[in-house]
Amino acid sequence: MKDLSLRFYQSAYWCGGLRFKSGSSRVLICPNCGYKFDLTYSRTFSCSGCEYSVLGSCGYAKCPRCGHEFPIK
């Protein structure tokens, strides 16, 4: 079972990420590499070690592809 879920996440990563179906979906474009991603996806995977992502909105987003951190307008 562990191998199956690992393959699922790897395939989702290579296909451009997981798609979230939520009413508050916010799509951002990285100014560094041009990658389009959902803010929820970014906060879940790229900002998982940051205490500000747990406490609330910090005003920044981090690109899941290149790791560039930029302010949200």
C-alpha cells in the first residue's frame, strides 16, 4: 500500500501537481519560472516547514517547482 501511494504522488508531481477542488482555489504564476500552481498546493508541500504557513497567511507564496518565494499581490 505504501508503494502505491508513493507512485500516486510521484505521478501527480510529474503531471503538474495535484488538483484541488475547493471554492477558494487561487492560481498563481511563478515570476521566476512561469509555473502555474494553486496556493493551497504550494502551502501544503513547499511551505510545510515554515511556522507562518501554520499560523496563517504570511503574504508570500513559494513555487513548488523552483522554490522561488515571492509576495502575493
